[in-house]
Amino acid sequence: MRNALWVLVLGFLFLAPSGAADESDRRQELEGQRHYYEGLLRDCRTETAAKYFVERLGRIEDALNALGKDEQPAAEAEPSKVVKTTGLGPRTVRWLRIRLKEIVREKTVRITDAVAWTRRELPEEMMVAVAQWLNRDGGAGVTVESAKEHWAARPRATWLSAKYGSGTYIVKPPRPNPGRRATKMPEGVKLPKPPTRDEWWQRASPNERAEWVLAYFVENSGLFELADDAKSTKCPVCNGAGMEQKILSNGVPITYVCTRCAGVGRDHTVRFR
Ligand SMILES: [Zn+2]
């Protein structure tokens, strides 16, 4: 019942148009509050609570009736108890990018540490941050547990993206392609090779690392809705072929697996909201 109630309240806020004039914003806010107290009233079990909610509703009605007139009723000054979740997704992702950069900045942090942290600690840390924002007006009473419900019911207006970049092959290994073979080199002569996962991580900048971990977290935490039409761009080194070619000093052409994308040919971008 409580869940259904929140969905209604949040759904209301989401459907209401934003950026309107002050008065219509105020009307929306009051109608949201009315909706909220009506829901609480339906669900309440004690007479005292019922009396309080009826009184709150009366004040909200007065405030609604007074809109557009000069008089400002007392309800105007009451703090809003309606939790606003508009823009929660983008805000959380901005926070994630900053937090992830703090975690991966240290040179000594390994990719396995970062991945383990996104599984073990980050989901809870994120919900603590979400609860703090939802309480920003004070007194909204959002706990970490209820923040999870608000998060699940959040408005999903904006699609966002996170890029695996040149580290795409770590999570999406290349498909075998028998048509594209590396040149067989004589004994002792080595073809250029793509970096291993740990080498890629060692060479990546803090920004590249943070963006990769964000994409990983978004895809694997189950906390985000993923778009079906994930985007990808051609690897700039092999132009999507997955293989590179060059001519040796003795004039012999060689073909080898692209040292940037490891043969994937594409940089994967996760789209989510
Ligand atoms: Zn490539």
C-alpha cells in the first residue's frame, strides 16, 4: 500500500509540467501535497492521525482556493513534506562521476578492486546520498530504506550515457572472425599486442577509469534501466575493422589485432536512465 502510494505521488510530480509560472508551480506543489495527505488518510489507522490529515487537507484546500488572490493563508508557510524526485537520476550520475574519480584516482588501485567496490559498497553509498538529497528541505523523513523505494519510482525523463571507451574489450571481448587473421611471424619476431586488462587500467587516465567503472556499475548493479539501443562508435585506430596493418622496413605487409580495441572494432556506450 505504501509503495503504491508513493508511486502515485511521484507519478503526479513527474507528470506535472515544469518551468511554468510561479503560481502554477505553487498549484502543482499544493495538489501534490493534497494527493499525499489523501493517500495517508486512506491508509491511516488512528483517529489522531486521521484528524491531523483532515486538518492538513483543509489548509491545502484553503491555499489552493487562495491562489491568484492577494490573501496568503497560513498553510503557505508550512514546510512541504512531499518528496521531490525530479532530476534525481542525472543528479545521482553527476555524484557517481565525482565519487568514482575519487576512488580510481590512486595509481595503486587495481581494476579488480574498483569492480569489487562497485558491487560491495557503492550501491549503499549511493542510496545514502539519495536519501540526503530527498531530505534537503528538512523533515521529509526519508531513510536509506525508503530512498530505495523513491529511487525505484524516480522520474525517468533523461537518457544518460557512460562509455567503456578503449576498455570495451575488457567487458565485451571480440567475436572470433576467421576472415581476419593476423600475419604469422617468423620465430622470435613479435606482432604488436593489445594491452591486457590490467595494462589498460594502468595506462588509463582517471577520467577514462571513472567512466569505465560508471558504465560497468550502470550495467551490472540492477539500479538503472538500460536502453535496448546501446550505442557504439568505430575504434579510431582500426576504423572498426578490429585489425591493423603496416609495412615493415623490409617492405613486407603485416596484419595484426588492433592494439587499441583488441579486435572489437567498436567503443561501447551504455545508455541508461
Ligand atoms: Zn581498433
